[in-house]
Amino acid sequence: MSIIISSNGNHAVRVDKTSFDKEKFLQEYIYENPESIPLYDIKSDIRLLVLAREFRTESGPIDAIGIDSTGELYIVETKLYSNADKRTVIAQALDYGASLWNHSNDFNEFLATLDQHTQKVFKLKTTDKIKEFFELTDEEVAQVIEKAKSNLNDGIFHFVVLMDKIEDRLKDLIRFVNQNSQFDIYAVEFEYYKFEKQEIIIPKIFGAEVKKDIAVSTSSSSSERRKWTEEQLLEKAKSEFSNEVYLAFKKIYDFSKFTADEVKFGSGYIHGSFNPVFRHVCPRSLYTLSTDGNLTFNFEWIKNDDIQELDFINRYAKVLKESGFTIPENYAEIKPSVLIDEWSGKADDFINVIKSII
């Protein structure tokens, strides 16, 4: 295919399609120009923020990891048509997703790794870059992070495969996978033209035309945030946990409900959570307990430059440590979580910690 370039209708020049010489060039181009991925054909207001390149996993480095304003995660892979079997790129992308999911039990570690990339490129932490890029409030950023955490724990990703040419068999495979799975795979074909100092990219996306009628992350519902109620939260917890863990979960919830000034419910699509606010000590929630099994201490969220707030955080961490909870050394900079095994047997101890600091 050729295109015609002219200047005000004069000096028309035919430009033939050019091949990408190296995958590295395509990777660099996408990282610098993520808007060239036509996600707007899926939903008009999707914007992609590329958080990391060459993100290391046990299955190898992922070319790029991105996020949108609702916390949906994108695994981006680039392959040139010269690769022998084009269909293997799908298996490779899924392998990366499986590797991320298998090691998703510590979301804070995942976020810390992303921070290393965003600090290096943007001089900002991941949450700050998300806030800046999408122009969000602190509370909205927290909702985005909560959704991303839920998606990571449940292995729900959007896979985007970028190629200079996509054969029909690969298109058919992508349509089949999208029709019969809870995740999305999109193939993006780039037509590349170069004329003097100008570059012209014409992107085409495949896979977005499949409409999936399933109850998890889909192209039509991925941007919706669920509004949890108390009844739904407790029902979800009962279905997820053993009876012993559920009773511990409910004990902490009941204490929060009857002691806090307000209990806010999270907006995760798969998992519910609650965030109690004790306004007389802090305008933000001190902790978050989720049906994914994580009890999170919101040090970073409640931190500001006020000395009194810093003293409060230090006292909060000190009492938690004295009660046997695992608190990392850099606790004031993050929101560390503990898993079911650590908090479910210490519901009374945790409640006493909160009582002592409020």
C-alpha cells in the first residue's frame, strides 16, 4: 500500500510502506507515544499511561506495563512480522500475565518495583504520576490503585500485541480467545511510512470488535466501578474465607462500623473492602481490610508534612509492631499489607491497637 503526500495540493509524492527494522524502534516509539495505540476504538475516553518498560518477571521482561484511569492493567508486547510463528506471541503475552499473577501476593512489592521505573523516568512515584497524568484527586488515585490491586490479584489484564503486520490466523485466534475468556487480547497493526524527516503511523486494532457477555473485566464494563454495600461485602467475605477467618473479618468490620465516624466501601470490581475514618485523629482511613485477604495500614495515605501527623504515624507503627504485626522499615513511605495468616488470628489485638491510638 502507498500513500500520497503533498503540500497545499502541489508536489505530490508517493510514499511506499516502510518496514520497521528493529523491534527496539517500535518499543521506543510506543513508549514515547502511547496515544498511538488506538484504545479509543475500544472506548473513546481511554488514555494509557505507560508506567514501566522491560518490567522483569520470572518469564522474562515485559516490554511495557500500562494503566488507565480506572486501574485496568495493560501488558504490551511488540513483535515484528519477521518472527517465525506469529501465534506464539499470544502464548508469550499470557505467560507474562501468569508470571505477574503468580507473584501478586505482595501488591506493595509490585508497586515498589513500578516506583523504581517511574522515579527513574518521571522523577515521580507511581501514585504521583497517575495523579498528574489523569488529573485525579488523592481519593481517586487510591481507588485506581485499589482496582489495579484487585485486577493483579485476580489475574485480569488487557494484553496488547503490537506488530507491523498481522496475519489472518492471528486475528482469528484473538477473536476466539476474547470470545471465550475473562481477559482481553488486542492486536495492533502499524503501517509505517517515512518521508524525509516525517514519520506516518497508521494503527489498526483487532479484537475490540468482539463483545463479550461475561461478568468480569470486559471491553464494555472495564471502566465501571462497583458500588459495594455492607451486605455484599460480608456475603463476599463469607464466600471467600473459612468460617474462622470470616468471623475475624466481621469482628474488625463491626468494631469499625460502631466506632468510626464513617466507613467507606471500596470500588473494586471483584473484591470488596472497607475503609474506616476516625475524623478526630485523621481525615483519611487508618486501614483497609479487603476480601482479597489483605489488611493494609495506610501510612502513606495519611502522611503529610505536619509533625503531629508524623508523630501519629510513628506511634501507630510502634503499637502495631508491639502487637506482633510485620511492619517494614520504610513504613511511612508506603501502605504495607499483611495477609490472612497474620491478621486473622489477631483480630482482638488489632482492634486494641486502633483503640489505643484513637
